Amino acid sequence: MGTGTSQGIPVIACECTVCKSSDPRDKRLRSSVHIQDDGLSLVIDTGPDFRQQVLQANICRLDAVLFTHQHKDHVAGLDDVRSFNFVQSKPMPVYGNQLVLQQLRVEFAYAFAEERYPGVPQIDLIEINGDVIKIGKHEIIPIKVMHHKLPVFGYRLGDFVYITDAKTIPDSEIDKARNAKVLVINALQKENHVSHFTLAEALEMIEELKPEKAYLTHLGHKMGLHHDLEKELPDGVFAGYDFLTLEI
Ligand SMILES: [Zn+2]
Ligand SMILES: [Zn+2]
């Protein structure tokens, strides 16, 4: 650590290689994904960086939000769907399991109050339980994975599978995630972690799920530099990075 001052405010500068890296791929916002498919525009999770991500990715229309689970790093930015409410003149459909919806009602109580302040986000909560989700002509398959003891939904849309914050995938759900063209899967760090796949565990799961290509997400600080990580990965497996765009 080094210290300095900026306009009288003490500044503590981190000296570690990831923080000091000039590679933009080492500047990681929270995990989420935007999917565009034949007229459908949806996001999976709205973490604290949701607004910044939407602005930078030029997302001007949003039809739905799907949540994987209720942890703050995946839900904190939901308030900012209000901008889509203004532009689209309708509430935002928001999908999650019962635990997610319960937590959203607590964390964003003002959006669900009897008397609402003008301009608060308009949110239509839609409870899902693992059955196929239909949005227009699109079908999305939830995949139940476990985040230590917390059930989390991964999602499959056609040949794209997105799984984050998993530590285990029950045998009964594995088939739903197999043989995708693109699998995005979490890998937090190399050291063991109670609720996230390690790099080795993620690679083992990728071998089992046999996607054409796999991208690692929810990469933690301890995973090190993007450039170094990529060199360690087997063929067909890549480290994800912010604003990566894939066509399937
Ligand atoms: Zn989590
Ligand atoms: Zn997370």
C-alpha cells in the first residue's frame, strides 16, 4: 500500500498487480449478462453497477429482468429500471424465485408501498419455481444450482447457458446445462471457497457439460491478471471480461 493526498483527502493507493493493471479486462464490474434474441432484450441480474453497465453497453430497451438470487451484488441496481419505465411507459417484468421476490420487497420497499412517491421504479414481480419461463415466443429454462445452501437459478436460452454463484449442480439439473454453444460459468478464485466454484471446479464442470465454448465469470480479485489466467485455460475455455460481446 502507498499513501498520498488528493485535494486534501488522504488517498490510499493499492499496489497489488490487479489493481495497478492497465489492462481494461482487469477492471471488473459485478457479474450480469444482457441477452438480445430476435426482438427480446433482457438482463440477468442488476448488480450495483447496473446503471453504468447499461449506459456503457448502449442498452436502450429492456423487456425483462431475470434474477439468479438475492445477494446484493446481483440485485442492488434494480432501482435504475425506472429509466426504462419512463421510456417504455410500462412496469418492468422481474422474474425470481420466492426468496428473491421476498428480499426485493424488503430492499426496495418504497417501490411496493401502498402510496408511492412519484417516479419510483415500477416493477412487476413474477415468481418462478423452475418451470420453463415464456416471454413472448421465447422460452427460458431455469437451472437450479446451489450456492452453498442457497438455491440459485442459472438460465438457458437456446444454446446459451448462464450459471453464476454456483458451488454445486445437482445431478437432476445437469442435463439442462449440457452441450451448449456457449456456457458462462462462475469461477471465483483458485483457493477453495464455501459457496463458489474454484477455477479447478469450474473446469471440471465445463468438462462434464461439454459446451463448444466456455467463459468464466464472477472472477475474484485473487484470480489474478486476465492475461495470466487465459494462458492457464484449456482450449475452448476463456476468461470473461466486462462488455465482452458474443454472437451465437
Ligand atoms: Zn451470491
Ligand atoms: Zn455473486
